[in-house]
Amino acid sequence: MGSSSLPAAAPLVDRFARRITYLRLSVIDRCDLRCTYCMPERQTFLPKSEVLSLEELYSLSRGFMARGVRKIRLTGGEPLMRRDMVELARALGRHLGSDLDELTLTTNGTHLASHADDLAQAGIRRVNISLDTLDPARFVRLARRDALEQVLEGIAAARAAGMAVKLNTVALKGENEGEIPELVAWAHGQGMEITLIEVMPLGAVEADRHDQFLRLSDLRAGLEQRWTLTPEQHRSGGPARYVRVAETGGRLGFITPLTGNFCDGCNRVRVTATGQLFACLGGAEQVDLRAALRSGNPEVMLDKALDEAMRIKPEKHHFAIRGAGEAPALARHMSMTGG
Ligand code: SAM
Ligand code: SF4
């Protein structure tokens, strides 16, 4: 798995003239937590043969880089549950500064403490860590596993390794909503950014999505009673919109898929651990990259599949929270595409 630069090939541009430069790659569907908004307690995971191998993940990433993708985020499931995760990060990290501008990671942090140094050395400079609460009892209720301490150790280790840590917090009605100011103040107090995420109706979970859903516009209005929030131009290349909190000095992001449309500037596609490309987080449009990779002519077939993805990428997502008792509009869980 060398590091030579690629010859120029046609960039990935969809029918709406959006250039795709960002790949979110799920490397595993398994997870050691069971966040109540993400997956059910009795989630069925895939047999290993279905999941892309290290070599396949690397070839696929190279195929994307050849078409102009400059940023790759590794995600899951829980990416650090893959034994060869550091090896993959090292292989991809060799392309930083030539074919790749940035390699990042989204993790729940439970296994980060032991890998942070290696990941930083591989070239990961920024990491998103999910943290919905600082309260141990609430953590157990939300993640259905007792792991807050490991996550906090993971955060500390990532910072000690020199990585910029951004926290991701899903805002949940009647659950962590009252704790959000404390979480934001805690993150900012340590120099970390934090982004609040509206719960998305992806896949069936035990809870009713209506009971979980908290409008971030309402939450923001509440925060404005307490703090001075000044909108910022800063964009991270993602869908978040940012404000600066005058009182804490920190940056706070909002991701509002349901109450604010963020599709105009979409620059990304998502690939699952089985190599299924989803052209939109909120849509069903999909292309099978694994079939291309496992064909007799992987490079040509992968290119064709990527062209097809550009043809089917929808203009906007179709999220909606359905009525109580109805099946979710999208059957797949967030753990398939990694957020
Ligand atoms: N396991 C890793 C983690 O938790 O960071 C990576 C994968 S996880 C699916 C990526 C992000 O998606 C996390 O920040 C998680 O909180 C968020 N997420 C999961 N299910 C969601 C849902 N239904 N709505 C909104 N965000 C969700
Ligand atoms: Fe696992 Fe991340 Fe989903 Fe939580 S949000 S269950 S940590 S994949």
C-alpha cells in the first residue's frame, strides 16, 4: 500500500453541479455501545465475510482519491473495534499532503485511550468523539453500557496526543436536554468544540422518535436566554452551523437535518462497511461498490459505480418523523453509514 500520487481523473460532480470531495467511510457495523437513538439492544451484526477487508477499504479509498476526494472520515459502528484500524489509518495517512488533505475519525471514544498516539502518528489531527452526557447514570441509560470513564479517558488521551477534539452530542428530549448548557461549558472550559445534533429517524429503535426528538431551534432559543451566541462564518466542510459563545469563548455547532435543510452545499457520500455507497444520508439511493471491488476489473468497475452514484445523488434528503407505531422512513440505522 504505497503513497505515490495519482494521475488526474474526472472529478466526481453530481447532477446539481455539487463536487464530491469528502468520503465518510464506515469500516465496521459492530459497536460496543447501544445508544438508544442509534440501534436496538438486540442488533444483528454482519458476518465478517460481508465486511470489506483492509485491502478493499484501501483500494476503495484510493479509487475515491483518484476522482478528487480530498477528505476521508473513518467511522462505524465503532471504528476502533476493528483490529486493523490503526493499520488502515497508517496506510491512508501516507497520502496526506499529496492526494489527501485530511484524514479524520468519528468514535465513541471507548477504545481511544490505547490508540490515540498511533492514530495521531498516522496523521489524524482531528477527532470527533460522541458524548451525550457527563452523568454516569444517564450514560448507562443512553448507551446501555457503563463506559463513561473510558470515554473520558479516551478524550484526554486524544488531547494529550495532540489531536483537536470535537464533541458530538445528540440532543434528546427529556433526557440530556437539561444538561446541554453544562456539557457545552465543560467542553469549552477545556478548549474543545462541541456540536449538537438533532436526532434523525434512521432505523427502528425501541423508543418512539417523537419522544426523542428535540427541536434544536428551541434548544438554541433557551441557550440564548443564558448566553450571547454570535453566528460565525466558520464551516468545517460539514452541515454544522456555528456560533461563538461569548461567555465561554468556545465554538458551538448545530446540525439540524429536520428543522434546517443543509443539502445545497453537500460535498460528500457515505460508504458502509460492506461497500454500499449511499448517495445521501437521508435517502435510499445506493450503489454496490463491493461488487465492483470483487469483480474481475475492479478499477474500471469502481469508476463506473462512482459515475452511477453521481447520476443518482438526490438534490435533498427526505427525512421525516413518521407517526407513532409506523415504520421509520429509512430502515437503515445510523451505525451503517456512520453519521
Ligand atoms: N460509534 C461512533 C460514534 O458514536 O461516534 C461512530 C458512529 S455513530 C453512528 C456517528 C454519530 O452518529 C454519533 O455522533 C452519534 O451520536 C450519531 N447518531 C447515531 N444515531 C443517530 C440518530 N438517529 N440521529 C442523530 N445522530 C445519530
Ligand atoms: Fe455505537 Fe456510535 Fe451508534 Fe452509539 S452512536 S450505538 S456508539 S455506533
